[in-house]
Amino acid sequence: MNSLEGLMIVGLTGQTGAGKSTVSKIFADNGFMVIDADHIARKVVERGTPCLGEISDYFGLSVLNPDGTLNRKALAAIVFNDKTKLETLDTIIYPYITGEILRLIRKYSASGEKLMLLDAPTLFESRADDFCDIIISVIADENIRMNRIIERDSISEEQARQRMNSQLSEEFFVSHSDYIIKNNGLIESVSEVSKEVSDKIKDYYHNTVT
């Protein structure tokens, strides 16, 4: 539960390849300010940032491109093959991400935004769920997620499976969420359910917070 009075912060997370972007767009269209944790994660590891410095100190200069930017493929090849190293990367990067999330929450609140959607693939792992009043998880069948990841990231089936296996289980998402949205490909159905859920949350906010 967040400690910022008068806000409703909804956490959106789920399995990789489940298609959170469709749900996020519906919430944005329905009046929620979206905080994109993926965008933040890219921002905190830009060239010259303290976070990237910590990453290169630990993993070595092989994770940097010649121009000093992060070599994402090189880093992914290391961490998705070694759970301990993935956990170390998380320990380095999450404090920077959560700090920026809190900064944006306060910034948007000060400008009058009170309904916010925190779109965060690693919501639970980074403990950003602590900021949230309500949590939504998007899930999908394994074969569908596999195909989406391969197409989206241009990687092999083995690499896609490594990324899927590095995540929390479907059972975890189901048991730790207030709403579950299943996205197996029918965009009209997902959009309808997402609109219904966002309407319910808005009604709850106006009936209890304001």
C-alpha cells in the first residue's frame, strides 16, 4: 500500500510475452498516468550513469560497447545462464529503478495526477509492489508467449525459454494479484476486460479515496 495520500497506484505486471502493452494502453486511454518501468530501466543504465558503472565494475568491460553504452546482448548472455549473476544484476539495478519510480509518482501527483499505472515486468522482484494499492497480472499460454518473445526480441527458442524460466511462476502471479487478465491473442477480448477492470478501479477510487 502506498503512503502518498489521495493516490491510487495500480501495479501492472505478468509473464514475459504475455502482452502487457495492450492492457497498459487501455488504462492510459481511460485516464491513468502510466509509469513505464522498462523505460526507466533503460534510462538508469545509460552511458555514464552510476548504475552502469556498478554493472561494468562487477561484470567487466565485456558488457560495454566501444562507445561506453551497455551491450545488452552480452549482459543477457551472462545473466540468463546464471541465476546467481541475474540476482546480482537485480540487486544493482533495482534501487535505481525504484528511486526513479518514486520520483515520478511524486512529480505526477504534484501536477494533479491521482490515478497511476505502474507498468513493471519485475514488480514483485524489485518490491515495487509495496507502492501499489491494486495489482494486475497479465498471463498467457506458454507456447503463445514463446512465439511472441522470439518475434519481439529476435532470439532463439532456447534463449526465449531461458528468459521465461528466469521469471516467477504463473501460480505466483495468480496468488499475488487482485486481478488476472489472460491474453492469448484476442485483442478485442483483452481490451474489453482491461476497460472493465480500469472502470472498476476508477469507481473504487472515487468511492473510497476522494
